[in-house]
Amino acid sequence: KMLFQDFHDSGLLTQSFLIIYVGRSIISGLLITNLFEYPLLQTLLLTSLNLLILVYLAKYKPFKESLNMWGQYFCECVLLIVNVSMLAMAIIDQIMNK
């Protein structure tokens, strides 16, 4: 009960935030370790995953308290800035290596 008290009970996807978030962390780790040789594909998939999480947060609003929600938005937006920067560097690297 302690794990779910900060989340809305309105639907399955809303209640599944922790599972989705942990799954995203696992997928991110797998992408980073297994696609090390392919930085463009790696950063493209990580950026897409980050955008999917932002859409999920905007659509389902899983947190009861707005402070928690805005804190999560902030972290995801910072991560998006990092991912977009890495994507730009991967594109530049791909162009320079041709």
C-alpha cells in the first residue's frame, strides 16, 4: 500500500506508473549497453523513450500531488535536453565519419 499511496486510482495505466518507470529504466540500460557501437540508433531510441514517458505523464497524470508531478516533469525535461544534445552529437559524428 505504501508504494501506491501517492498515485491516482483512476485506471490501470495510471496505477502502473512504477512498473512503467522501472521498465523504462531497464530498457534504457539495455539500449546503452547493447547499442554502444551504434550511437545514432541508441540516442534516437533513448530520445523516443523519453518522449513517450513525457506523453504518458501528460496524458495520465499518475501523481496525486502536483509538486510530485511537476518534479517528475522537470526531471524528464532535463533528461530530454540531454538526450537531444546526445542525438545532435551522434548526427554530427555520423556526418563527420562519412
